[in-house]
Amino acid sequence: MGKISHKNVIFLFMMVDFDNNASLIQCLKDGNEKAYSFLVDKYHHRLCVYVNSLVNDKDQAEDIVQNVFIRTWERRKNLNAEYTIKSFLYKSAHNEFIDQYRKRKSVTALEKKYIEELDRLVTRDEAFFEKLLFRVQREIQNLPPKCKEIFLMSKQDGLSNIEIAEYLNVSKKTIEYHMTKAFAILRKRANSDVEPTLFLLFGPPVLKR
């Protein structure tokens, strides 16, 4: 077999599929800065939306997410390709949030309940956490189409109820109805472990005004 030319090496490098979890993690472990940029581009907004739903402070959320990415890069050699980078990032964001939470005194009873449950969940093995995340995502995909669309616009894209109403050209009460319905369906299908996982992914079930 002949030697691989420099051009072919570059071509193969460019063909790496960062959407493939194992490939992305391996590239990160190898110190590939393009893989790191891909990671930040794909998850920065999602994590900011999630963390902001917990701390209700965009600047603080940005700081927490920045710390998550910095520490991910610093500890990239320890990443495990058997588990998704997404679950790793959410767990890392959770841990950063817990650090901030422990410094706060004004926390609602509901938040405290969820946080205690999350501490219990995230300390279990990675395989358990992966299955939990998969189940939550599956249940979201099984929501009625309009509920799913509005739920994801709110909880994934970070839009307020008013912004969604304007975009879809419907009333704010319609958005509130579908958000309430989505959470009701998810809770009905959820067991005791899934509901705090919803909190981990999307923050508390409080309607955005």
C-alpha cells in the first residue's frame, strides 16, 4: 500500500464527522481546535438557555457556560467516547450551577427539591444518566406537533411566550395553553426520575412572561 500524501491527510481530516459522538470526542482528546469550535457553536446557546432558566441572570449564565467549556477543554483527555458529549455538558452545567446554588440563600422549596433529586441522579453511573436523557428526549418528540413546536421554541431556543406568539401569529394565552399541556403530558408519562431530568434540561416548569 502506498504512502498517504499530505493532500490526502488534509482531505481525511476535513472529512471527520463532528456530528458523530465518538469522532468528536476523539478529536477533542487529540486537541483538535476545530472540534472544540464545533462543540461551542452547537451547544453554547442551548446551555445558556438552560442555565439562565435556573439562575435567571443572563450574565451569570454566560459565565457558568464559559466555565463549562473551558473545563471541558482542559479535561478533554478524560472524555469517554462511550457516552454522549451532550450528557457530559449538561452534567457539567449542573455541577457549575450547584456550586452557585450553594452560595445562594433565596431558593424556592421546589428548586431545592429538584436540585436534591438531580444530585442523586447525576451521581449515578453514566449509562443510567444516558438512558434517562434518551427517554426524556423521546417523550418530547412524542408530544403533539404544536405542543412540541412551542415547547422546543421556548425551552430549546430560549424564546419568551410573547416572542413565540408573535412568530406564530397566535395569542399569548394559546402559547401558555400549549406549554402547560406539554408539561402535563411529560409529567404523566414520566416516572420520579424523569421529572427532575426535565428540570435539568429545561429549568423549572414556570411559564415565561
